[in-house]
Amino acid sequence: MESPQTELPMFPLGMVLFPTQLLPLHVFEPRYREMTRDLLAGDGRFGVVLIERGSEVGGGDTRSGYGCVAQLVQAQQAADGRYALMAIGVERLRVQQWLPDDPYPRAIVEIVEDVPSDKTPSALDDRFRASTSMLRRVLALAAEVGQPAPASTIEFSDDPRTGSLQLCAAAPLGPFDRQRLLAASGADERLDLLDAFLTETQAFYEARIAMGPPPEPDG
């Protein structure tokens, strides 16, 4: 059964948002100020997609076809008209059609549901726990090499579907790897991809640690 399509205001960004992930935004462009006013007057839902090429400011960008629906949860307006927003990712989306960027980016989207796992519930739980342990090791290594990342003690949902999205949101990966995780068909593919990315990242961090700190500059 196909998901119903809906029109959403869109906020292309240089990052990937996952369901359950918090998103702070600083809104200063006139078009996004107008979008914020409309969000505050409406249901507060908008889409976030990755800018694959181009800039967040000014338009003329190339945008991903997969993204995340965000729900506005807090908004503060400064005296100069700028907004400080807080939103949270709620569900994945697929862009069906981009509409004219007038007065701000908009698109026809459909909601993307996870494909059910082909594993038994207990096997999926085991699979999820193994990925969680791997991520905690990588986060501890990230802290050791001074890479910005969440603490290795971060808490995750016990539900493999929700928890696997949270693992992806916390993983210290680049935007294009994160985009592949967001577009994964369901928890099985998401965890397989995540483990592959984490294995590479772990090896990279361990190699940096083995090399030791860089030499002090002379003088």
C-alpha cells in the first residue's frame, strides 16, 4: 500500500536528520523567516533533506531525494527578526516532486515506512545489541582521538527499529554515509550498513592512536 502524499515546507541542510534526533536551527534568511512564521501558524511540520552539492544559503543547491520530517517544538524570535528553533525528527520521507522555491522550498513527499525485519524478534534484538556495543567502542575511540561525538554512555531505545535510528544519529560519520543509512529499507539493512561504516571508522581511529600524538613544533 502506497503512503499518502503531502506537501511540506522544506529545509535543505548540510547535514542528515534522523527520526528521534533533535535539530537546533538558526534562521536568518528572509525566506526561512517566512517559513517559520507559517510553521508557527500551522502544524509545525517540515522536511529536512541533505544538500548534496551547493550551499545552505541562497538556493541553487542539489538536494537529496530522501529526508526526514521534523516537528517544530520550540521557537524564539530575536529583536532583529531572526529565529532560534528546536525541532525533532519524527519519520522518514521520500521527495516525490520539488515545487517552486517561492516563497521558500516546498515539496510533495511521501512517508517511508520500514520494511519488516526477516529475523525473529530475539535474533533482531541480538543483532541490535551487537551494533550498539560496536558503536560504544567507536564513540570511546572518538573521544580518545579528540573527535567530536556523543559520549559512549549515551542511552538508546531497546526497540531495534527506533534504537537503530538512534545509533545512526549518534555515529561519528560523514553526511553521505549518514544519508545511505537514512535511506536504508529497514532495521536489517540499516544495521548491516552501520556495522560496515563503524568497522572502517574503528580501524581509522585505532590507526591514529597507534601513530601517537603529532610532534611538537620547533621553537
